Amino acid sequence: MRSVLTILTGSVLLTAAVSGSFPFETIQLTEADVGNFSSISFGTRDAAKPLADDAPECRAFPGSSDWPTDEEWKQLNVSLGGALLRPIPVASACYKAGDFNTYNAATCRYLVQQAGRSHFWLDDPLSTLTQWPQGATCQPALNPVGNCTRGGSPEYVVNATTVKHIQAAVNFARNKNVRLVIKNTGHDFGGRSMGAGSLSAWVHNLKSFEFIANYTSDVYSGMAVRIGAGMESWELFNHMGASGNITVVAPGGGTVGAVGGWLASGGHGTLTSKFGLGADQALEINVVTADGQFVTASSTINKDLFWALRGGGPSTYGIMTSVVLKAFPPITMASVPLSFSVNQALTPAGMNFTFPPGLAPSSLNSTATFWKGINIAYRYGTKVLDVGGYCYSYIYPLGNNSFSFTTTHNIPGMETAEISALLQPLFDELNSIGINVTNPQLSAWSSNFYSGGRRTIGTAAPAETRYRSRLFPRRNWEDDELFNETFTAIRRSIEAGYTFHGIAYSPTREVAGSPGADSAVNPAWREAVLHASLMETQPEGISAEQARERDKKVERYLDRWRAVTPGSGAYLNEGDPAEPNWQQSFYGSNYPRLLEVKRIYDPWGLFWARTTVGSEGWEVVTEDGYPFSQNGRLCKVDG
Ligand SMILES: Cc1cc2nc3c(=O)[nH]c(=O)nc-3n(C[C@H](O)[C@H](O)[C@H](O)COP(=O)(O)OP(=O)(O)OC[C@H]3O[C@@H](n4cnc5c(N)ncnc54)[C@H](O)[C@@H]3O)c2cc1C
Ligand SMILES: *[C@@H]1O[C@H](CO)[C@@H](O)[C@H](O)[C@H]1NC(C)=O
Ligand SMILES: *[C@@H]1O[C@H](CO)[C@@H](O)[C@H](O)[C@H]1NC(C)=O
Ligand SMILES: *[C@@H]1O[C@H](CO)[C@@H](O)[C@H](O)[C@H]1NC(C)=O
Ligand SMILES: *[C@@H]1O[C@H](CO)[C@@H](O)[C@H](O)[C@H]1NC(C)=O
Ligand SMILES: *[C@@H]1O[C@H](CO)[C@@H](O)[C@H](O)[C@H]1NC(C)=O
Ligand SMILES: *[C@@H]1O[C@H](CO)[C@@H](O)[C@H](O)[C@H]1NC(C)=O
Ligand SMILES: *[C@@H]1O[C@H](CO)[C@@H](O)[C@H](O)[C@H]1NC(C)=O
Ligand SMILES: *[C@@H]1O[C@H](CO)[C@@H](O)[C@H](O)[C@H]1NC(C)=O
Ligand SMILES: *[C@@H]1O[C@H](CO)[C@@H](O)[C@H](O)[C@H]1NC(C)=O
Ligand SMILES: *[C@@H]1O[C@H](CO)[C@@H](O)[C@H](O)[C@H]1NC(C)=O
Ligand SMILES: *[C@@H]1O[C@H](CO)[C@@H](O)[C@H](O)[C@H]1NC(C)=O
């Protein structure tokens, strides 16, 4: 039985019922909690107004006249039952000077040498895993230069463990004109989970899990799980094992959040060609919207919100607190490796990459043969996708015309002999051009459950990665000449020194099923057979001008990728905040409808992050002009 209450607020019809929830979601902000503290009172949406039309020119900022008083922050903390944090950057332990007087050599050594091999950075309320958008104002380093300042890190953090915490944070930020950010794991590559002068709603500790043996709705009937918004992939895998090795589509990266940005922007994993993207798994989503209300979005209630939350971008329409995802019976997953290199099997420079025992790449001495082999391997990839598989590859430029290629073919639910037979023609073809690789014996991999073998605590360390993305459609595989052109464009970018990360999968509408096929996932994805990225590290300490020059250089190579894939797009999560024409690239033809949903649910423009729907009207104003840095005040573009 699900009671659905429909109320009228302002000019917007809003369905305010929540059909199922975790205990932490039943603790909600009431009018009695608000009392006379109007700073946390609920908002009234008025969709008739253009986005953020009557907002001040800039968000409040520490030191600005509209910044809340200490007394107001204190009162917010009381309303939050003490869950308000004002954390200092942990790497301040490495600095003898700066805004914080917390130098501690032992702590600094721990941060630099050990923290990355633990869960430390993920449990820290301020830290993010890609640091350059923060402004590099407080780096963990044994002998850092300069002073430690807060930079692009938030001013205050709500350590949310109830829906009430999130509602109070949303209401306070909206009423007080404070910039609001949402942080889960902090994996975002584009600074979308941080911001100077902000209040951060930190959902990391929402770890609940529930197995639903028989979930029934108008669009789905079968196994499901409800997970809290702070669940990480490795934790979800452990729950799958404990629930009888059930199968849930989860991020490949172990510490990536299984809800958050991953689901909101699509989200791929090793099962994506078989069961679809992360967004395709969602059956209902509980969310706190910009007015502070807690609502459910599903195929029957708040349908437009449900559509937008699945693929329409992170930090845009509300703060998700839990999601019900499809679950499938136990399934095996085999992983078949293949590697070869040319002009030496080197360890990729700076990558600290070691090949698994016995899998050192076959080394060639002909660059032409190497690139021929690359074409053969990627061309064959679609055969793996067509049985529900996923190929995860890198091509490393090693200097001196030396390159290394490594891939794994991840194949679910197939017998060992079938897999060997499926891949033998690939190995034969490579052998025929002189690449000495053998189809490996599969017994060691074949019996593993997808849910198996991932029990240890996830670890992660901050980095300075820049990712650029393009989705390559199947039609580029169907024509010999176009395929060659495609891989010539790719080859040129690798020869220019960029690391290539190719992930082949095929989340068609058919695979997405119901309700997945009807979502805001980038339409380019439904045609794609390869999601390719160029990776580089943004060096520390470069000037704004140097950063812009680097962006310009990589764009020259990406333009060749775009030229062979007209009308396609890119994956926001593994794309770049500098993506040109990002509305088309990241959202495709869904953009106008998404903007409508944004206007309806967040007419204040409260949720803001770069390249999210409706974000055009605002920009971060920095002192140094460093492109896409979050180290500055958020202001209207015309302001
Ligand atoms: C090591 C590593 C491995 C990766 N592996 C994969 C992979 O296998 N597959 C893949 O598809 N991607 C992968 N990614 C990319 C990943 O999908 C993105 O980094 C994604 O943004 C992570 O989301 P998060 O919520 O974990 O991170 P966060 O940085 O905390 O959040 C990302 C964005 O989502 C918003 N957000 C977070 N929680 C919520 C919420 N509850 N409600 C609304 N908005 C929210 C944030 O505001 C931010 O804009 C990987 C990234 C890294 C660094
Ligand atoms: C607000 O209410 C509290 C009690 O909940 C009371 O102590 C306080 O004086 C009130 N403040 C104002 C300004 O009315
Ligand atoms: C919020 O209150 C708790 C105790 O109730 C306290 O420990 C914490 O420091 C306060 N936060 C801030 C930012 O003052
Ligand atoms: C660093 O901070 C110290 C005081 O803590 C100050 O004297 C010095 O000028 C600062 N240096 C810079 C580069 O800001
Ligand atoms: C956040 O809250 C949880 C639950 O109360 C607590 O265990 C954790 O230590 C808090 N984190 C920080 C950084 O205060
Ligand atoms: C699941 O529930 C539906 C509707 O209540 C019912 O028709 C179906 O038989 C149930 N399936 C299982 C496996 O229990
Ligand atoms: C899950 O599979 C593993 C083998 O991969 C097995 O050891 C374990 O017992 C299974 N768990 C359950 C609950 O069935
Ligand atoms: C490479 O990784 C190994 C094991 O993780 C580590 O011991 C070693 O210090 C790393 N080397 C470099 C240069 O980072
Ligand atoms: C290249 O390698 C092949 C065997 O792999 C060998 O026969 C040939 O002599 C090599 N050529 C050169 C120029 O080293
Ligand atoms: C390239 O080769 C030259 C000469 O052998 C050597 O000095 C240089 O270090 C090499 N560069 C790289 C990146 O391996
Ligand atoms: C191919 O590699 C195997 C070992 O992987 C080796 O025994 C064999 O000699 C190689 N063949 C050629 C022609 O290089
Ligand atoms: C594509 O490239 C391969 C070598 O990589 C070549 O053999 C083939 O003739 C090319 N096909 C076309 C249509 O250009």
C-alpha cells in the first residue's frame, strides 16, 4: 500500500509522498523544528520565474555583508543537533604558515606516505580526489611552498546522517544566499563537489542497505536493493555477496559512489552491455529538492524529476538520499587479458603500472604492426559487447616511439570454452600479423561470481587527473574506411603524448530496458560502442595562462575525434569541465527538457556545479583567473 499525497505549493503541483525509505529518511525537518529560526524555513517554488532571476548578483562569501553571522551558523548547528562541521584542510599539517596553525610533521608524513593506501581521504569532509580545482592552496607535500589556505574547499560541512540534516542545509543555503555544494566520495574530476565560500551537504555517511526480494511496480517486478546515497562500490559488492551473491550494476572503481555523480550522469560498470548503465538500474529515488521538501521520484510519482535524475547530471535537481536499484541473480564474470607493446615492454612512465604475473606484454619491433594490432583489437571489441561484455583498455605512450597496450575482456555468464572460442579469432588474427599473444587458459577466472573477490576496504589518493571524453558510435565500426579514420585520429593523439583510456560497452535502449530506456541518459550513449578518454596530469604550480595553453593543445586532438563522430557526445563524469559546447556533448537532445525540469524543481538555481544543466548563468570569479578553478566567489555571469 502506497499512499500518495498531492499538495499544491505556489504554481507547482508537487507530489510529496515518499513510498519507501530507510529509518534515517524518516527523520525529517518539521515546522516545529523550524520554529522561529526562519533561516531554515521551507521554500515555495514558483516555476513561472526564469532560473534564479531574483537572486542577488553573487552568492554570499566570507566577509561579504550578507554572509551569515556566527550566531546564525551556531543556531544552524543547534537545528542540526551538532552535525555542522567547520573542518580545516588536513594538509595544513604540512605547512608552517598560513591560515591554520596546525603544523605537524608526523601527520604530514602520514598524509604523503600512507593515507592513500587507506580509506582516509574518503572519510575526510573536505578532501576531493582531484585537487587542481581547489586551487592547490594546501597540498599534502613534505616540503610545500607557500601558505595553506582554504582555497576552493567549503567553509562549512553538514555531516548528514538524516534527511532532516539535508533539509536544514538546503533551506539555510537557499534562504541565506549561501553557495551549496554536495559531496559524496569526492571523485569528481571537474571540481563539482567543492566550492569556496560554500556550505557542503556531505552524504558520505548514508551507508544503509536493504535487499528487496520482490519489488513490484508498474514497470518492474523482481529483485531489488535500496541503498543509501553514501554507498561506495566496494561496499555494495560486499552486500551483494552477503545477500546470496546477487548482482547489481556497480561502478568499476571501488571507491566510486554507487548513487551520487556516477548514477546521476549515467555510470558504467563491467555489466553495462548486459544490464545497462547505473542510471538504467534506478526504480525509485528519494530526494530533497531545492525547496527543502523530501520526495520520491519514480515512474509513477514526480515522473519528470525521476527522468532527469537518471542521467541528467549531478547536483542539479536535488540531493538524493537513497535509490532502489534492480538486482539480478548471481552471475559469473571472466576477465581475459591481452597486452602487447612496441619498441620495448616498459613500465609506463609515471604510471607505476606493473603487469600481472605472467602477463607481461608481447613486445614488437614494428610500430606499423603495433598500430595494426590496435585496430584489430578494438575492431573485435564489438563481438565482446554483443555477448554482454566490457573491454577495459589503455594505450600508454612511453616516449621514443614506444607504446604499450593493455586490455581486459570482461565477459559475464559464459562457459570457459565458449569464451575461448569467442576470442580465438582475435588471437589468430593478431598472430597472423606477427603479434605473439596466446588466448589464456580460463580456469583461473571462470568460476568467480561478479560479486566475489572485492571485500577489502577501498583505498584512494588525491591526484591531478584531467580526462577528456568522446563516445564513439557503432557506425564507425561498420565501415572499414571510417573505422580506419577513427583510429588514425586516436593514434595521432596518443603519439602526441596523451594516455588513451578506452572502455568498450554498449548500453543500448534495449539493454536499458524498463524504466531505463526512458531516462535522461545522454542519447549518444545508446549508439556508442566505445567511451574513449585522453588522460593527462595537470602539473602543480602552473599559471592560468599555461593551463589555458595546455587545454588548447589537447583540444586540437579532440577536435579530430569530434570530426569523425559528428553529433555524438561525451561522458560528463570522465569528461572535462573545459568541454566545448558541453550542453550538446554531455546531454544531447535532452538538454531543453532538462532545463525545464531544472526550472521547475530549482527555480532559485540553488544547486550549481560546472557543466550541469542551467549552470550557464553563473561562474566562479577567481583572483588568478585559473580556468575552471572553484577557488573564488560564485557570481552571475552578467553581474
Ligand atoms: C578512481 C576513479 C574510478 C572511477 N571509475 C569509474 C567507473 O568505473 N565508472 C564510471 O562511470 N565512472 C567512474 N569514475 C568517474 C565517476 O563516475 C565520477 O567521478 C563521479 O562523479 C563520482 O561520483 P561520486 O558521487 O562518487 O563523487 P562526488 O565527487 O562526491 O560527486 C560527484 C558529483 O555528484 C554530485 N552528487 C554526489 N552525491 C549526490 C547526491 N546524493 N545527490 C545529488 N548529487 C550528488 C556532487 O555534487 C558532484 O557534482 C571514476 C572516477 C575515479 C576518480
Ligand atoms: C526563538 O525560540 C526560542 C525557543 O525555541 C527562544 O528561546 C528564543 O528567544 C526565540 N527567539 C526569538 C527571536 O523569538
Ligand atoms: C556544532 O555543535 C557540536 C556540538 O553540539 C560541536 O562539537 C561542533 O563543533 C559545532 N560545530 C561548529 C561549526 O561550531
Ligand atoms: C604566509 O603567512 C605568513 C603568516 O602566517 C605571512 O607572514 C606571509 O606573508 C604569508 N606568505 C604569503 C606568500 O602569503
Ligand atoms: C560524521 O558523523 C558520523 C556519525 O555520527 C561520525 O561517525 C563521524 O565521525 C562524523 N564525521 C566527522 C568528520 O565528524
Ligand atoms: C512478486 O510479487 C508479484 C506481485 O505481488 C507476484 O505476482 C509475483 O508472483 C511475486 N514473485 C515472486 C517471485 O514472489
Ligand atoms: C558467494 O560466492 C562465494 C564464492 O565466490 C561463496 O564463497 C559464498 O559462500 C557465496 N555467498 C553466499 C551468501 O551464497
Ligand atoms: C610503486 O608502487 C609500489 C607498490 O604499490 C610502491 O611500493 C612504490 O613505492 C611505487 N613507486 C613509485 C615510484 O611510486
Ligand atoms: C623484429 O622481430 C622479429 C621477430 O619478432 C625478428 O625476426 C626481426 O629480426 C626483428 N627485426 C629487427 C629489425 O630487429
Ligand atoms: C629516448 O632515447 C634516448 C636515447 O636512447 C634516451 O636518452 C631517452 O632517455 C629516451 N627517452 C625516453 C622517454 O625513454
Ligand atoms: C611466442 O611466445 C612464447 C611464450 O609466450 C614463446 O615460447 C615463443 O617462442 C614465442 N614465439 C615467437 C615466434 O616469438
Ligand atoms: C584500414 O587499415 C588497414 C591497416 O591498418 C588496411 O589494411 C586496410 O586496407 C585499411 N582499409 C581501408 C578501407 O582503408
